[in-house]
Amino acid sequence: MKRTFVITVALIFGLGLLAGFGPFEKAAEAKTTFVTIGTGGITGVYYPTGGAIAKMVNKKRKEYGIRATVESTGGSVFNINAIMGGDLEFGVAQSDRQYQAVKGIEDWKDKGPQSDLRAVFSIHPETVDLIAGVDANINSIQDLKGKRVNIGNVGSGYRQNAIDALEASGLNFETDFNAESLKAAEAPGLIQDGRLDAAFYTVGHPSGYYKEATSGKRQVKFIPITNVDSLLEKYPYYAKAVTQVTTFYPTAANKEDVPTFGVKATFVTSAKVPDEVVYAIVKEVFDNFDDFVKLHPAYTGLTKESMLEGLSAPFHPGAVKYYKEVGLMK
């Protein structure tokens, strides 16, 4: 891997030998594999998810010889491309983006199938949501016509989700309204300032994004996304869902939970990442599963079995080794 370094200091090594340490023990201690996990914006669930995984692995740094760091990135497409380019070892990506990369469609139409992409596990479900200022008089996707709407930055997974939702409702983001391509972290403040009428985002709940967007002076509500039957027929990675607005966002204007659709967050890597590195990360997450699911409310309802679902890329051999050892895979 590009960021694997062996640090050997001759003087310390010699002193270690004098102190009674064998050369193989010192060599093992001196070798550290550095891996970086690509996540998303700091207001979403990807960033704390990557941080939780890194923290688990780093606790066993001496045992595994792995040092994991987390990077806030542009999201799913960026992470997959960076992994394929060798700039990241791991990344979080929406299940739809994983599917598209494997098939060589959408953002990978020109590059072709990403044959070295490997699945590690899936994580929490994510809903595709649309929020709007109450004073913008938006009650359905159709009401977005002529409005100022953020559909997401290029390279993010949720941008394509927004485009899919719009197309299913017969809208074109290039002609029917004023589309913005802002990063997720920018939208809540602009909604509150009145500089945006509405915004799409795909994330697990609860999310700091929606807490910020619904907690200011301007009243904000979630808009139902119901015209999704054609999407479900066309794309196998989508499913109907309900956003628990009344549970997670009591300051939103909604009095009931809101119907929508969604995907899953997945953890991916490259075929070039060594088996032992992937094995160590999977082992730490699954061996400490009870602690992992407590790290974020979005993980509520997560099971070990469900973490092997919703994946399109082949499993990495390092992950398969662990899953077979514990009986999750035959």
C-alpha cells in the first residue's frame, strides 16, 4: 500500500538487543501499517462511523501493527475513486454507489467496472430526505419548481439520490428550479438564512445536519417523497423507508413521521489491501459489536447478519476469513 512504512532506527534496535529483545520481536514492533478511512461531511454519520472503527483498531495497535486515521471527504464517489487510486485504504459509501461502481455505470460509465472494489460490511440504513422552509410553501417535490434547492456536491452519493427522486417525479434539476451543488455542511445554515428554499440529503438518523437545519428561527419541515415505485423497480439498492422526524427532530414543523426511500451505508476497500489488515478491522468491529452499536443511534436495530447484506462488490478475502471463522458465512 502507498502509506505502509517501515521505521527502523539502528541505535534503538541495537539497544533493544542489548536489553534482551530478539531481532524478530523488534522488527515486528518497528513495522506499522498506516491506513486511512474516507468518510464524509462532519455533520453526517460517516465521519463518526469511520472514527469509531479507527479507534477500535488503534486500541490494538501493538497487536496488529496498524495505525488508522480518518479523513473527512466529499463522500461516496470520492471515497471509491480514492480507494481505487490507492489514496485511501478504506471508505464508507452508499450501497447504490457501490453497485454503480461495480457495474461501471453512472459516475463510472467512462472508467468502466471497478473490478478491484471489495466489500467489507454494510452498516446503517440511510434515508433520502428533502427539507424546506415552511414559508417556502413546499409540500411535495412538485412544489420545488422555481425554487432554490441544494441537490448536493458533485462526488457525493446523495446528489444522485436527489436526481433520482426528482426524475421519478418528472422534474429536471437543470431546468425546473435553481439547483445548488453545495456540500452538506453548508446547507443547514443557508436554509436558516433564507438563502435556500429546500435541500436534499441522504444520511442515517439522527443527524447533526437536520438538528441544525430545524433548530433555528426559521421553521423547517420534512417533505414526503412518495413517487418512488418506478425507482424501486429500476434500482435494486433502493427500498421504501420512513424518517422518524417526531422522534429525532422535535423542533421540525412536522407532526408525523415522513415517508421516503433509502439505501445502506457500506464499508469498502480494495483488493490490493492485505488480507491481514482487513481481517483485523473486521474482527475488531464484530468482536466488539455490542460496543459498536452503542456509538450512534443510527446503528439501532443493526445485527451482525444484516451487516453482510446490501453489498454488490465481492467480499474481501480478509473479511471472508473472519466471517467463516465465526459462522456468519459458509
